[in-house]
Amino acid sequence: MSENNIIVAEATPRGVGAISIVRLSGDNCFTVAKSFMSGLPEDNPPESGKVCLVNLVDGEKVIDKATVVFYKSPYSYTGEDMVEIFCHGSPAIVSTIVSIAESLGARRARAGEFTKRAFINGKVDIITAEAINSLTRSMTKVGSSIAMSVMKGNLKTVIGDISKGMLLIQALIEAIIEYEEDIPVEGTMKRVNTELNELIKQLQRIEASYGAFKVLSGGANVVIVGRKNAGKTTLFNRLLGYERGIVSEHPGTTRDYIREPLHLGDDYLIYLTDIAGLGEVSDDIDMMATESARGVISNADILVFLVDVQYGWGGIEDKILGSLSDKEIVYVVSRADLCEEGVVKVFKKVESITGCKPIVISSITMQGIDELRERVRAIMSSLSKIGTFLVSERQRELVWEMIIHLKRVVNLIERGEGIEMVAEEMRCAIRCLELFEGRGYTDEMIDKIFEEFCVGK
Amino acid sequence: MDKVVVVGGGHAGCESAYALSKMGIDVLIITLDKTSLGRVSCNPSMGGIAKGHLIYEIEACGGVQPLITDRASMQYRMLNRKKGSAVWGLRAQIDRGLYERYMTEFISSIGNIEIIQDEVVDVITEGGRVRGVVASDEGELNCSAVVITTGTFLNGLLYRGEEVWEGGRIGDGASKGLERFFERVGIELGRLKTGTPSRLYWRSLDLDRLIRQDGERGILNFNYEFVRDEQLLCYIAKTNRQVHEVIIKNLDRSPLYQGHIKGIGPRYCPSIEDKVVRFSDKESHILFVEPEGWENELCYINGLSSSLPADVQDEMIHSIEGFEDAEVAWYGYAVEYDYVNPIQLKPTLELMAVDGVFLAGQINGTSGYEEAAAQGLVAGVNAGNYVLGRKPFVLARNESYIGVLIDDLVTRGVDEPYRLFTSRAEYRLDLSQYSARLRLTERAFEQGLINRNRLEWVEQLGRNLEKYRRELESRRMRVGEEDMTGIEYIRRNSNPYNMLPIDDAYRQILSIITVEDIRYENYRKRMRREIDEARRLMMIRIDDIDYDEVDGLSTESRQRLKRVRPANLDQASRIPGIRPSDIISLMIYRRKKRDDVKESRAG
Ligand SMILES: Cc1cc2nc3c(=O)[nH]c(=O)nc-3n(C[C@H](O)[C@H](O)[C@H](O)COP(=O)(O)OP(=O)(O)OC[C@H]3O[C@@H](n4cnc5c(N)ncnc54)[C@H](O)[C@@H]3O)c2cc1C
Ligand SMILES: Nc1nc2c(ncn2[C@@H]2O[C@H](COP(=O)(O)OP(=O)(O)O)[C@@H](O)[C@H]2O)c(=O)[nH]1
Ligand SMILES: [Mg+2]
């Protein structure tokens, strides 16, 4: 391979830490690395996997003392010759090393390129590669541990079971075609049907897990809704712990939406959003505010629905509820301190309409604020109990396609269509499964998959 | 003039010889018995699911098997009739005596085919190519190419209980010597086995206690003529618990379970003892009682293949309802024989190791007359092209079952007897029996296998199909309350075959193909996309690659590729054990090579 096939990048997250790692990979990367190192042991090339202490030099100048490891192909992460430099964790040192390597013919690695090379050289499969990608992107501990479990093979095991299920159904259907004289058709079709329904249910659960994964790893969109003046912005500020939004006694003060990240303990991250109050539209700007509010709501994972203690549940609340469709909702009776005698009445009303017990809060006395935080946390924590997660959009799309094909299989059987068409539909489902497992990809598809990968890893 | 020797006059050999003769090449068939060409060693029937498809494809390529089958037929049935026509499989019961008589007459009457009765014991090569063969009696005979189709004969051993004797099938000796040639040129041989059931006398069976199975009238035969004549009956019998007990009790006397037979048998066509052992919870297995010929007093018991000792088979047979007083003409036996793993062949069925030596039929590890004939056809045409210096004849997987069969053989290799199934074809809905001529006529014409009349017939059919479709579009049909076009009717009715014209063969073909075109339309669109994708990979040729130069291949993958030597990336992607990442590595290597070439041209 020619020189520009050597890639270089920092493998650790950017920023100041004790140690940073810079990686080089590709044929001849040993030569490039050695030309800015002094004090290497005599053996040439250095023994694979051995740790050496060297000085990193820029011409005559020593820029850092570092440990380096040379990995001989194929015994490296990428499967190519590879060098890892453990230098001191300063962005200045790191960028000097990278530029020296560049001046010697290496080029900066593109997003996800190390993992892509590992994949091409058969060191990791597509599911593991995607797990590595989601690990590097995860914003939370829970997200990382999910990605780790996928890397360890958790998802592959589950998909392995799905694959067995699909192959069984296929075998039964094909047997009906190939051995019409020996196979009891009715009994076999019954079995096919049971297996199919089971499989569809299982796949639907798996598909839903991607949403949960996104929420857990990238943060949940939590949106506060309620009529104007219900106390949304005040609650927003209380939950954040600082005055972010402007609060006033005039209804309709908040017109655009504001969003801020908020960690719930070590494990979870939410993006809290405050939007304009919903209700009668009074002017043009208001109208637009309501439009944008709708968009925000449709992207929400969890909604906090404030019902003002003074107004109680009215037509506006009915309308709001109608627009929330099947989202996860936490109901709140807000501004409880303003009308203590009304609390019970509003509480009962909300409960009878929604079937859920609301949380009673006051942003003045701080009553119920912790409970609300705890409720949101509990929702997140219940998501993390799912067990198996999909970690990429690609995976979700393929599972979704599998479900479509399997449902069509069911439908074709119901309509009494030719079994050869049923078999064809089944093959489509299996083809999706093969793609899921990374079998049968062409090079364009591979490029597409790796487009969204992060630098370094 | 160049001559091609065909070793063996079985199903593969006859097909090879006939194809070669049509290409204008002189053929010498050397076979052990010149009076029984195309002998049916086992069941007296041709076709069935996937096998019927093969016969229709051979028909489209102007082959001999469909001609003789229809002439020797005694009964027809369309298997899978209740399913869609893509998987219908025509099956004919044939008169075993007539079949070999007609085949012998037919092949012997062809001017440029000479037949001698002898045994080929060696192949002479010179500078990596074939120069001739050595026969026991005739000695050295020169030729420019040879097609070896020795079936189950190579070092054949027949087994029945404790008895073992040499032979290629009952009544025939084994053939020996060719293994020395194979060893000399570095070809690995393996061992496979198969078996055949007992033959009983009709007169001794109580037919009233069996289920009668009639032939189907009014269907098309392999030559697209209506079947109107009288047909012979088959019967259905069943094994029972008592039969199974007899087998289990005597398993230790089976050569298979004693470990004498090393060869691997067919999983999909197992002996009765295999079925009883493997499916121990099944209380009964179905048996078909099939006539051996119009005048033949014997019947063939399909499903009762066995290599147990004669006395055990006797007890077993007499425990079957309706067979209590059966007289046995001869008992079932197993045959074990040498085969060449076809992974050592090119897609033309030529040995990679020696130019001009082609292999076809059971010697390549397949089983079945139709599989043998299909290979015979392809090997014959390619031997012809080799002699004439023309391009190879290779059919793709998306245009024929023949292509699927041969690609499977040379890409995946064989370690148990290979039989074709429709499920082996990824483009099954494109490959129905009735589309065979549409798919293959042009290819066959290019090779000189069929005449211009046939080509014109197919072109006319194409035009008529369009016309017929237009007719359907403008025809209004009432179904219940709804008013719809003929096309919609076909799309929505789950059994559109009930409107097939039953007295006009041509209209019938026309309607079946149209029904398929309409009903499979959506699936075919998707298949087109997949085919296009495969075609892109097919365009990337890798037959000249040095795999040691390719980065990123594992040692195992390198070995696999070296063994198969795939012609292109599409074929490589089907080699078992080859990972997607290997394909990508090859792709990158190819691209780089191309860039290098560009660079060096520019520089
Ligand atoms: C006992 C038995 C059971 C079978 N059971 C089944 C079954 O259950 N299902 C199934 O699908 N198929 C079965 N078959 C297989 C079927 O018969 C074959 O697949 C088919 O006949 C193969 O055709 P072929 O042309 O390759 O070989 P064959 O039809 O066997 O023809 C081989 C020809 O080569 C000739 N020959 C051999 N050696 C030499 C030589 N050295 N020199 C010159 N001529 C030679 C022979 O005389 C013969 O004419 C069975 C075969 C046997 C023998
Ligand atoms: N007494 C009391 N007043 C509140 C509480 N929450 C908000 N308010 C007041 O109610 C008014 C409207 O609050 P704001 O947060 O702007 O409402 P929004 O329109 O829903 O965003 C302001 O005057 C707030 O000070 C509360 O819990 N108790
Ligand atoms: Mg506000």
C-alpha cells in the first residue's frame, strides 16, 4: 500500500487527561513512527506488543517522553501494522505528534476509520463495530454499559436465536414445497403460524429497544407542557437549579423553546425543554410558538404535564392531552401553594381522567420537586431493564423490515396464496437478517455504515 | 478431424455425446455395455420437483432425455399442482426396458457418434492436456478431449447385509483403473453411497388393500404435447410398527451400522433403516409401488431402499399390508463408489488440473438421472467448445436450474450426494418449467444445439405473450359484485390456474407464463435488483489473482479461495467460509490493481 494509507489520530477523547493515546495504522507506519522517536531498542522492527520507553522528537527538539507499542499485522486492532503512542495528556503535545506524522506522509484518520479497517481485515464484525461506535458516542454510564454488553456478544446471541427461529420456519415451508408427498401440510402450517407470531412479537420488542437505547445513551427529551402561566418555566429553572428562563406573571412570556442538559445522578442524562404555553392562540407570534411547540412535543420521550391548581382541568387540558398521543407522561398539579384547598379536587380530577396519580408540586415551597425528579429517573431505569438493545439506526431499520416481511408472510398464508410466494417473502426476511449480521454487503453499503463513525476509535 | 471420447453411456454420457454430435464433432462413446445406453439404475421415473425443471431446461437446450422420457412414459403426474406454477414439477413413470432401448437406438443412429464396448482404464496426457485414453481391449485411442461419465462404477462395491461384491450396479461389473489417472494428476477422490429397494412381482400383491394412484390426463408432457393416452397405475403402501421393529432388531446386520460402508449416503433419499432410526417417533413411512414397464411383471417399491440382509428384507416386506404374500424378484442393495469432489472442476466441468478432461454425472457426487443429464449437456458443449477453440458455455444461477446445479458443485463442492431442490435457486420464481424455452433458447441456439425453427417459435411466443397480456387488460370480468380486468382477476384470485385452456397446448403455455408474470411481478422486481447487484460482483473477475498478495485475507480464506479458484467476486461470495470482509479485501485489491495499471500507463 502507498504512504497515504497510513492513518493517524488521537484515540482518547480530546481534552486534558493524564495520558493521551495517538494511533498510527497501515503498511510502513513503523518507519514513519520510528523517524520521530529516539531511544528505541536495537531490535528492528521492535517486538510486537512490547512496551518501549522513548523520546518523541521534532527534529532536534524532544517534545515528550512516552511509551510506545508496535503491533505487527495481523495482531493489532486494525489487523494492519499499528503503533500506539502513550504520551502526556496535553492537547498541544497530541497535535504536535499528529502533525509530525502527517508531515511524514500519514494522513488524519477519517471518522471511524480505524474500526472500518478492523472490520475490513476481519478483526471485528459489523455488530461489534457498531457497538464500538455507540460506546464512543455514549453520553452516559448506562449507555456505555449497554454498548459494552453488545460488544461482548449479547445482541448477537439474541439475533442468533431469531435466526434459528427464521430458519426453522423457512425449513418447514420449503419442506412443503420439496416433499409434498411426505409432509402433512395442515399440521406444518399450523406450526409455521405459531412460530411466526412468536417471532414477530420478539422482533417488535427488539425494535422498540432502539428508542430506549437512544434515550439511555444520548439522553431523554423531557418536555414540560401545560397551559400558559401554569408555572412551566419556573419549574424548569428549579429542576436545572439556576435561573435559565424568564418568568413573569404575564401569560405567554415564553414563546420559543429552551433546552438544557441535566444529569440525573451518574447514570442518566435528560434534555429538559421548556416551551410556550398551549392554549388559545392570541396573536401571530403565538401561533408560531404553538407550531414549534408541536414539533418539540412530537420529538419528546417523556412529557411533564402541568395542571394548574387554580384553573384545574379544562378544555385546554383536554386539547393538550389529545395532542400527546401515546407518549410517556408524568402528570403534575402545579403551583399547589396558591390554593391548598383546591389541590385534592384537581388531584382527583386528573386521576379520574388519565388514570394516573399526579405529583403535587410547588416551585416556591419546593414540595414534590424531588419526587418529580425521582419519577423521571424511574422511567429511565425501567427502560434500562429491557436486556437487549439495538445500537444503530441501521439495525433498527433492518429489524423493522424483518417485521414487515414476516407480517406479509402471515398475510399470504391467511389469504391462501401459493406457498412459493410465502417462501419468497420468508427469504426476504432472512435476507434482512443476513444484512443485520453483516453478511452479503457490497462496498458502497460498507462506506455508508461507516460514514457516521467517530474519529479515533 | 478432432474427436471427443465420452467414457460411459449413462444419462450424462448420452447427453454429452448428443450435444457434441450437433456441434459437428465426431464422438466416440466407450461404454461397458453398448446395448443398454441410458439405463435407469434405480427408480423407473423421470422428473419431479426441481428434477422436472431440469428436464424442461434440457428440452430447451435440445437435449435427448426429454425426448426419450416422453416416448417411454407410462404415467404422468404434476407434483405440487396445488401450489403456484413456479414449483410445479412434472414427473413421468417410464418403462425401464423401453427407455434404454429407445436411447440406444436413438444414439446409435446418429452419424457422427461411434459406440464401442470396452472399459477405459486410463487417460493419456501430454503437457497438461489430454491426448487420448487407454481402453482394456482397444488399447490407446487418440482424442482431443474426453468427457468422463462413469456414474457409480468407479471401484463400485455392492452391499447387502453381510454380502459384498464388486459392481457398478446389479448385473454390471465395477470399473477400475481410472483412479490411477486421477491420482497421477493430483485429483482427490472420495467415497459416497446410495441404495435401491427390492423389486416385487405384481401378481403376488394384494392391490385391493393398497391406495391406487392414477395418472393425470390433459397435462402437457416434456415436449409440450397433451397427454391423452391410457396410463398405468401406481399404488401407495405404508410401513408400520412391525416393519420398524424388524429393522431395529436387525440393525447390527446392516453394513452401514456395522461400519463397513464408509461412503456418505443421501440425506434426502435415505434407506428405510435410516428413516426408521432418524425419525423414531414416526409410526409409518409412505411407500410408492411403481410399475417397471408396460409388460414388465415387476414393480419398484419406492421408499424401501435397504441394504439389510435378504432374510431381513423378506421379513420386513411381508409385514407390510398388502405385501403379505409378496414374491421378491431381487432384494435391495447399497452401492458405494468413488467420486471426484467437483470443487476441483471449472464452471465448464473441466478439471482444473488437466486441460480437455471434463467430468459429468454421478462421478461428480450428484445423484439422479436428471442431474446427470444436465451436467452431461454442459460438459459436452464445453468439450466441443474446447476442441473448436470457442468460448466456454456457462449458464448463470438466475437463468437456469442447470446454472444453479453446476455453480453449487464447483463453488461449494460435495461431501454428501447432491440432489437439486427448488430451494437451492435464489431466483426460483423466475425459473418455472414453462419459462425454460424463453430463458434458454437463445443460449442453446448460439451453441448450435437447436435449429432456427425453434428460435423463431420462441420469438413468436414472446410476441404472443404481449398480445395476450393486452387482451387480458381490456377484458372485463365480473367476480361477485366487482368488475375487474383479466389482469386484476389473475392478481387477486388465489387459484388463477382454474381458467387454463385445457384443449390447446399453446394457449396453455401462454396462460401459465402470463399468470406467473402477473403474480410474481413484485417479487421479480426485487429479484432484478439483487441480480443487478450480483452482476456487478460478477463483472469483477478474480481468476488471475495471486491470493498471497491480497491484504486482509485470513489463512483459511486464502486456502479456500485457492482451492475453488472462483472466476469472479460473485462466485467467491458463495464459497462456504468466505466472509464479507474477504470480499471487501478482494475488491480493494482489484481496485488498487486497476489504479496501478492506470498509473503505470499514465507514467
Ligand atoms: C443402486 C443404485 C441406487 C440408486 N439410487 C438412486 C436414488 O435413490 N435416487 C437417485 O436420484 N438416483 C439414484 N441412483 C443414481 C442414478 O442411477 C444415477 O444418478 C444416474 O444414473 C447417474 O448417471 P450417470 O450418467 O452419471 O451414470 P450411470 O447412469 O451410472 O452410467 C455410467 C455409465 O458409465 C459406464 N462406465 C462406467 N465405467 C466405465 C469405464 N471405465 N469405461 C467405460 N464405461 C464405463 C457404465 O457402463 C454406464 O453406462 C442410484 C444408482 C444406483 C446404481
Ligand atoms: N405561588 C407560586 N407561584 C408560582 C409557582 N410557579 C410559578 N409561579 C408564578 O406563576 C407565574 C407564571 O409562571 P411561569 O413559570 O412563567 O409560567 P409558564 O407560563 O407556565 O412558564 C409567575 O408569576 C411565577 O412566579 C409556584 O409553584 N407557586
Ligand atoms: Mg414560560
